[in-house]
Amino acid sequence: MKIYNQTQIMGAMDMKVAASRIAEGFIAYSQGRVQVPPVQNFTFEQANGDCCIKSAWVEGSKTFTVKISTGFYDNPANGLASNDGLMLVLSAQTGQPQVLLQDEGWLTCIRTALAGRIAAERLAPSVISGIGIIGTGVQARMQLEQLMPLTDCRRLIVWGRSQAALDDYRQFAQSLGFEVTTTQDCEQVARNANLIVTTTPSRQALLQSAWIQPGTHITAVGADGGGKQELEAELVARADIIVVDSVYQCSQYGEVSHACKQGLVASERLIELGKLLYSQAKGRENDQQITLADLTGVAVQDAQISAYAMQACQEAFPGV
Amino acid sequence: MKIYNQTQIMGAMDMKVAASRIAEGFIAYSQGRVQVPPVQNFTFEQANGDCCIKSAWVEGSKTFTVKISTGFYDNPANGLASNDGLMLVLSAQTGQPQVLLQDEGWLTCIRTALAGRIAAERLAPSVISGIGIIGTGVQARMQLEQLMPLTDCRRLIVWGRSQAALDDYRQFAQSLGFEVTTTQDCEQVARNANLIVTTTPSRQALLQSAWIQPGTHITAVGADGGGKQELEAELVARADIIVVDSVYQCSQYGEVSHACKQGLVASERLIELGKLLYSQAKGRENDQQITLADLTGVAVQDAQISAYAMQACQEAFPGV
């Protein structure tokens, strides 16, 4: 079994190729060609930590993947990152472990950002006047980086709770060439951007329906578990097109679940991202529609990103 | 993260210590102190393979374990072993991966054999006149090895379907000092042994109730999934004491499930191994009782054996 670390993995991968692999994964998932066993979860109460184990196999592919992600929220006080993780890629032909990707959670971050890129590619308005980012963390950075190949727009407004975090984010975004406005008022983001990505673990809606301009596309990636919510349910209901990574999962949690449970959105309105990608249809019909992509994260993304990371690392580091 | 291979793991471990760790695990499990998320399963139809992912954390312990086991049954035709596997031990305090045990499935085999040893220690009759083994595979060998410290009896009768496999097993057992009889008739095992271990993946009962002598203890480890059966349901019902590794799991599959589903055994009769061990009571009351241990395999065994293997390897190979 070969082992690659985070630096090697980051150096070996081409994000355009990675995006196409993730897109293929969404299509396979929506076509029912992916084996996804139930997620395993642990809670470590005393250590303020948790662990989740996600596994998937795209039927017909040569490998399958087991991903272990941990979050231990007292780690930073001890000089350690909160999140850690690794992916194991095994042969679907012999069962033998092929590659251990010690990505420390990076692959999970990037596959989430790539899903945002794929959704925006299909759903963003034809003219992007401003990009809005809700949140200032790692995912807020990666989502911005992944939007850059899709648009020439370099006007950015970013929301955060902490001015220090906003200042850090401003530096980061300026180094990418953005003209940056920071704000602690979510409404300002909605008023000044028509491509918005929400990336926080909020448990209360941050964006209200009334603030959103016609023609806006919103990608929401924060609500990856029960109780989380970034968008007002009315905003979900108002969207002309609602795309989800998994109809099943988004009815359990994610932005859409709240609107469904309140009876504001019928499940027939949900379009699975893989179906949208497979249909080759443009997601939005005009530049007045509001579109939403609710991305809760599915294990097929892990299977696809790890298979590609393995291939890319083997090519980049043949001696390992 | 440190990595140890099968040879290192096998060399580092003391089986007596390992047995006590497994016993502690059974006790914790029966006391409800173990987090055991649902098992993940894959089926690879074209490759004639499967994979199962079991994870467990004994609450309060410093590590938790994720085990990946594969079985690809066409592998031998390509010069590969059918079974492979590894265990990952992670910190329950920081989430960081600690050790990768590339045991190739050996730890699963030995934790199963150690469960048999623990059950026999509590349930075997006071005088063992003959040991009977049903099956000739790896587990049939390991079970025999693990019984040796419990008894001076070196009379063995072994059953298998293939004379070649029986001849191989005879050589193996003779090298351990056993006087060996081989047979292709299960009744002969029952008639000539009062400590019997069944180790096959049979889907039809091999041992009939009428053949079993009073005072016999039977450990059954083969029926580790749906549809498997080594003992006639009437034999399970006839047992005076029925011990199971998991009441829940053995009501789903395992030897006991067949008898329960036929209404021959009430679930109140089942005694969980951890409860038996914790009670400090002797399992059998006299040398006329028939006792049964139905061991389907529980993830706490993996958590315990891997935590000990990690410790033993770190002590044996401090430089790794």
C-alpha cells in the first residue's frame, strides 16, 4: 500500500480534472450506480469530539473508498487542528488496500468546494456582478478559489462574525486579486452579490428571502447535519430552481429539509445535481430566476476525489 | 501515524494478555459501554467479493478502531489470499490516526479464536476427553492452538469435506503434539469429543442433537452472517446453557437465531458472554450439562485486539 501526505496530494491534483470526476460521481449517484452503506458516527463527549466514517463504491469502478473524518473542537487549545481525516482506497477487484491518503481532511474540503463549482457552473447568472461569501473559514476560502475559473468577476463581499477573521479573509482574497468588502451584516451580502456561497455551521438562518435580488444563485454547503441552517425556509421556497446533491439526504437535513418539513416545498420540486448534469440542460432559464444548490455532501464525492488523488499521486510520485 | 505489518503484529503479541483484553471488551459490551455504529457492507458481484467495515469505541478508552475486512473469493486463482484487512487505531482524545495495523485479516482471525478460548475457559467440562474440530481452515487451526493452554488433552478428531485438507490439518495438529483422527462424518466428532469447535461457513446444519454426548461444550464461530448454520436447531434448544457474544446480533443470525425463529428457544435463555464473565460465576453447573457458545463476532473485539496490538508493537518496535 502506498501512502501520500497532504502536501503530495495537493501538489499532484489538477482541479479541473478533479471537478469533472466529482461531476461524474454525482451522475452515477443519481443513476443509482453507487453503493453507499450507512454512515458510521461516534461521539466523544468528554473530548468534545466526533468521528464519521463514509464509504462508497461507484459500481464498475476499479476502487472503492473508506473515509474517516474527525472533529475534535478542543484541539486548537493544544496546538492541533480541529479536523483531521484520511481516505483509504481499496481495490474493488481484489479487496487489497491500494493507497492511504493522509490528507488531514483536505480532500473533504476540496470535494465540497468542487461541488460548489459544479453547481455554480450550471446555475450562476450569465453576468456575475458580485460574489458573496458567508463565512471566513477554510471552506469559505476554497469555495472562492473554485469560483475563479468560472467568472472574471473580482468584486467580493464577505460576511463574518469576527472582524479579525474578516481582516484575514480580506488579505487572502486580495492576494487572489479580488476587490474586497467585509461586513457583519448578511443583508449587505445579499444586496451586493448575485452569486452567493454560504459556508457556516450556523443553526439559525442567516440569509432572508426579502434581501435576495432576482437572478441570484446561492450555493449552501454549511448545513451538513441535523439542526444546521443558513437560509430562511421562505428563501428556499422562493427559489425558482432547487438543486440538491441527494434528494434523500436533503429531506433529512440541509437547507431544503426545513422548507420541506414546513410544507413550503414539495419534494417533487427538488432536482438532483447528478440528474441536472446528466440532462445537459442549462439549469436556469433566464437571468431573473433565483436558483439554489443545497449541498450536504455525499460519499460518492469522496470515492471520486480519492480515486483521482490516487491516480494523480501515482503519476506525480512514481517512486513512492 | 505508525504502521505495523502482519509479521510484526504476530511477533509482538502475547496471547494470554490478548485474551484478557478481549474478555474485558465483552464485559464492556454487555454493560452498554461500547459505541458500535452500524456495520458497512459492500458487495462486488462481478469480482465475487465483499467488504465489511466495523468500528467500535469502548467508552473511556484512549483509542477507537475502524476495521476494514475484505473477502474476494476468486483471488486464490490469481495467487492472492481470499481475505485481506487492516485496522486503523485513532485517538479518542484528539481524533488523530495513531497506528495502521496491516494485519491482512490476522487480527480478526485471532480475536475470533480468543473468543473461543474465553468461552471454553468458562464452559468446558472439567475433564476433556477429546477435542473435536469441525473444519480445516485457518480458524480451525487457530481455535485448536488457543485451546491448548486450557487443557492437557491432546486427543483430537477433525472433520472436513476434503481428504487433502484433512491430511494437511493432521500434519499441523501432529506438529502441535496431538494424536489426530480425521473423519468425513460429523457424527464421529460428536461421539469422540466433549469439547467441540465448529468453524465452517456451512449453510446446512452439520452437527445433530442426537449425536452429542452429555457434558459436551460446543463453541460455534462459523455462522457470522445470514443464512449460515452449523448446528441443528434442536441441538441449540437442547443445550442447558446458551451463551452468545451479542444477544441482539445472535437473534439476527448465528446458530441461536434459527432456534429462536422456530420458537425452540426463548430469548430469555440467552446469556451474554460479557455478563457471564462479569458475574465471575462458573458457566456450567455440572459435567452432565451441554453448553453452547454462539460467537458471531462483535466489533468490540476488534477495538480491543487492535488497541492491544498497537501497544504491543510500540513496545516491541520502539524505533518504528
